Amino acid sequence: MYKAELIINKDFRNAEVSPLIYGSFVEHMGRVVYNGIYEPGHPKSDENGFREDVIQKVKEMGVTCIRYPGGNFVSCYDWRDGVGKKEERPRRRELAWKSIETNQFGTDEFMQWAKKADITPIFAVNLGTKGVENAVSLLEYCNLPAGTSYSDWRLENGSEEPYGIPIWCLGNEMDGTWQIGHKTPEDYGKLAAQAAHAMKALDSSIKTVVCGSSSTDVPTYTDWERIVLEYTYDFADYISLHQYYGGQEMGTEEFLAQSVDMEEYIQTVIGICDMVKSKKKSNKKIDICFDEWGVWEISGEEVADSVSSREWQVAPAFSEQIYTMEDALLFAGMLMAMVKKCDRVKVACQSLLTNISAAIMTENGAEVWVQPIFYPFSYMSRYGKGILMESILKSPCYLSKKGKEIPYLDQVVIYNEKESELVLYLVNRKGEPAVVETVLQGFCTDTVAEHTSLFHADIKADNKSDHEKVKPHFAMIEETEKTKVSCKLEPYSWNMIRIKVNRNE
């Protein structure tokens, strides 16, 4: 057993946590859409084919926004194929994932689904094989009142009121050689600036997201951000970050240390944004849209082989990862890393919502169940609202293989002033219990409302066969004083502690 101390002072505050940090991602990929959120004929589907059992899980998960329709898919997608009478929509050979796209689910269906799921839509436009006209026409279709060609088409298709989609992603992973229509940073920067300029001329209320690097591993990382922002700075509101981590074979402590890499990734891109701001002598600030993130244990080569070797088919099942207790700890650490940088990370989309690298899994024609990663997300989206506190941590550390000192205790603290509540999120990265003493300065404890722990004795346990195998449970609070709370954490566990507080003036 080791000991750690956490000091929280009421005056050391950072920024408000954006609700849109708790977002997800829906792409026309595998069984994410078809047989994921949309399955006509399923016993629990509504008249539109939307699985209501899945929508219920989306609400339980606390998803606030969803990026759509891709992803690699968007770079070869013409949105016009997915609107209008379903019987007249074309079937297309979709190149990113080698599948048959039936176009039975498109823009209008997604917006109907989004309303029912109570999420904010974030749309991506095709800057791979299409360009400015395709982006502007889609924006008109979605956001402008009737009276012109494309907005009238929306009215004809049954939606009188504009959708008012607030955030638009200008392409997807355009730095990647795997991307249909991938570009140099100069070519992409010019095109993205043209698209954003035209789109904002049509609807000045929208915010735009330019593509950053698709990961820290690509050779153009950092150069890409700098060059793209030099072209787009005047027209962009966010720059996107994407990151997936695998490497479970490294060992648990090394695997979990990757969330620290994610913190450094965010800080590096913030630095590039601010460097370009200074160079341009601008007063404008570019924020972060981390619109793809998650734990991904399947290699890129495996995914590519799976895609290339199969026959063309509708909604092929692939990359449907089964997550373990261990994966849930890294997943939680990655979400906590973004919350720690909430002064600049304003939007984030966990990838993906259903079936592929997903928290929510579906069986065709049958049940829905959730993976261990579902729980840290749901508890953080539900209670992680308010102001990030600049807490001070005293914890033993270990040295990663990259030579970094990694605290055994990972933590983030949020103050919900409205509820008079401090919410602590803690990950024990060590395979032995921890005792954490929380010292309150300027607050005094009223009561500890809850200590919820996600823990399983088998770090490799998952929910595939027994859907209830890895799930949270209530834990005991060891000791509570006026300005101190002590608790015990299980080995390799994720924890949420809610402390009701009074201001100690």
C-alpha cells in the first residue's frame, strides 16, 4: 500500500469544463450506423429504424455531442446521395472501408436521431474528393431557412426548420496517406481556408475545425499544424487532434503512462496555435477539438488487411474490439487528460459510439450491452461539470520506458459550485492499494456523497460473455474530518469521490 496527498484550495481555479468534451463519433464504418444506431425491423427500433435501446444507453452514457458522418468515410462521400426518397438513393462502393453504402441513413436521418438522442450535431465536410461547393451546399441544406435551392430541398424532404448545426469539421485526417484525397499541408491549408471563408459568408454563426495531425506518430506532426494554421488562422475556430493508444503487451504501468503523452500532445499543439497567433499579431485564440480519441489495440496493418481481403458488402463487422478493465483505466486517463486542459480543449469526440472501439455494443436483432470504458465516461459526463481546480498532488512515481516520471496516482478535481460539490476522479496506476488523503483549503467538508470505484481483480476481465462482469461499485470512505477526507483505492482502479463542501471563509 502506498500513500498520496491531494491538496485543493478554493482560490486555485482554472477554467470551466465544456460540456462538449463529453462527445462521441458516428461514422459510416462497419456496424456503427447500420445495425448499430439504425436497424429497421429490430424489436426495439422505432418507426424510423432507430434502436431505442441504443438511444437509452447513449443518454445513460451522457454523450453531449456527436461528430458525423466521418472519419475516413467522409473523404469520398457526397451528402446528396443520402437525402431524398430512400427508394431513389444510390448504392455506392465506399472506398475507405470497402463496403456497400446503401445511403438509407443520411443527413436527415442523423438529425432526426440526434434530436431523439438529445445531442449537439457536429458535421464534417468532404475536402478529400469534393471541395468548397459541396461544403457550402450542405451548409445551406442544413442551416439556412427555406427560399433557395438547397434549403428548399430540405423543406421538400420534410424538415421545415433549419437544423442549425453549430460546428463544422473541414475534412478528416488530410495529412494521412491512407486518406482518399490526402494533401500536403500547404494544399490543405489553402482549401480549408477557402471552404471556411465561403461557409462563414453563408452562415456567420458557425464555428469551423481545421484538421491537425492524425496522431503524434505521423512524420509531418507539428509542421502540419504550423503550416495549416498559417493559412487558416483567420477563418478557423478550432484545430483537431486525433489519438489512439494501444500496446497492452508493454505491461500495465507502461500502458497507462500513455495518458501523460496525451497531456503533452495537447500542450504542444496549444503552443503551436499560440506561436502562429503571435506571428500573425492576432487577438484571436484557436482552441482544441479532440474529435477522435480512444484505446485502439488493432494495428493499422491488421485493419488494412481486413479491409482489402473481404468482399464488398453492407455493414461488414470488423475492428469490434473487446475492452478490458485495463483498457478502461487508460481510457479514463485520456478523458481526464482533456479535462485537465479544459481551458483550451472545448470539444472532444470519443471514437466510436457503437461496435467499433465503442462503449456501446449491439447484437443484430438482439440485445445491447456496455463495455468497461462506458462507466468512467458516464460518471464524468454526469458529475464532471463546473470549474477545474488546480489541485496539488503528492504521489510516488515510477519511471516509464521513455524516461518520464509518472505519478502512480492520476487525478483531476472539478468544483460544481451550484451543487456545492467537489468531484475527484482518481486512477490508481499501481497494482497495490493506495490511501489518498485529500486536504481542503478554504472549503470544509459537509459530507461525502459518494465513492464509486471501477475495479476487478482480473485486470484483463471484460464484459463480452458476462455483460455485468466489470462494472462500478460503491466503496467505503475511510475517514472524514472538517478539512480532510481519506479514502482507500483498490489496485489498478478508477474512482469518483463526491464531497459536499461549505465555503470556509
